[in-house]
Amino acid sequence: MPADNVRPAWSLADIPYAAIEKEKIIGNMDWFYLLAGASFVETLSDLYTRNLVEYYQDNVSATMWLLQEWEIEEVQHGQALRQYVLTIWPDFDWERAYQGFVDAYLPYCRTDLLGPTRALEMASRCVVETGTSSFYTMIQAASPEPVLCQLAARIRADEVHHYKYFYRFFLQYQAREKNSRWRIGRELWKRVAEVDQEDSYLALKNAFEVKNPGQQFSLEDFSAFRQRMGGWISRHYPFDMAMKMLLKPIALPPLLQKVILPLLTRSARRTIIN
């Protein structure tokens, strides 16, 4: 597979945790829940990788990339976010909250729940990478704290890189399967509807309940949290970028995409914010 533009490798040692300006973020607990939850989801990538490797076991190129690059980088994202959270909120029992998340999320993360065909699952992975790329773009723009901006920028670059790989694998399988635009679009919409539901809710729930012993986190609390995020989303979420990435696997004719993109972008903005 041809190489992408070379990205500078990075590690946790490149993140200046000692320079974190804690006073700029420590008082806003929404940042705590958002970042702790994200650290759980990213750290669980070893399980996601295992499922994908099983599903694509006959594709050496795909499985080698998943094991040697994707999993390693995704788990590093979780470790980097974990260290950021614990630098600011050192009393948080991260391990206990993470284990609670893993136990609750395992039933939703099975190989038999992957896409109906190899191409359609790769298209669905493009949806997931679109979501993470957009999420960290928003974090980078919204963050009141400079080190978090640096960290989010590094993670975002990795996620965009991962999207490109999943898209290339999608093209390889699509050349054989020849799924219709309608079928691809339907699968993408299904994954959009599913994304950021079970994992986000369970991640926030476990972060909240460990941080606040004796209190329970409900679906109503989750809805209220998402409503509070509406301001960040409306100001900082990269809607245009996200819609272009989502539409790419459908391969619409350029003129049609030019017409439909602004309509879909406005609809997505209304849906997400409201």
C-alpha cells in the first residue's frame, strides 16, 4: 500500500505535561468528563483491533497495518489522554473507572456486529474516523489550555491518517463487491446513527460514578451533558470537513456533491446542535 505523507512520530514524552496550565481547565468538570471518557474509548482499541483482525484475517496488508500501526497509535491516544486527566485531577481512580467501562461495553463490541460485507465495514470505519477527526479538531479549537491544544492536534493528525487507510481498503473491497451508492449510503447512515451512543454514554457514566461515589449517572444526565456541549459544537465543530469525509465513499458526481454538500452540512449542524 502506498505511503501517506510522512507524519512525525510522537510519544508521550513529546507532550509537555509539566507545562499544563491547570487553572485554565480544572474548574470545568465537563472537560474532565469529556477527556476521561475519550481516554477510555481510545484505550479499548486493542479490543476493536482484535475484532477487525478476525474479520479481515485473509487480508495480510490490512491486518498488519491494524496491528502494527492503528492499534498502537490508538492506544497511545488513550494513554496520552489518561496522563493529561491525571495530571489535572490526580485523585481520580482511572483504572477502576476504565474497568467498569470495559465490563459494560464488551457486549457491544463483537465481530458479529461488524458490517455485512468487507467493503461496507471499511466504509463504516471511515465514519468512525470522521467522527474522531472532527472531535479532536473541535477539542483543539475549543480548549482553554495550550497543552491540550497540542495533544488534540497530534491525535487529530493520526485520525485523519487512519481515515485515509480505511478509505483505501474500502476502495480495494468495493472494486470487487461493487456495492451501489444507495447501499453504501444506507450503511454509512446506519453507522452515523450508532456512533457516539453506547461507548460515549458508558464512558461518561463510569467516569462520573467513580468521580462522584454514591451518585448515579442517568440517560437524562447524558442528555444534559450533550446539550451543554452544544455551544462548543456550534462554534468549533468542523461540519464542512466532516460531511466531505462522510460522502467520500459514496463517490457522488462532482456537480451533485457540490449541490448536496451545503444542504447536508446545514442539516447536520441543526441535528447535532439540537
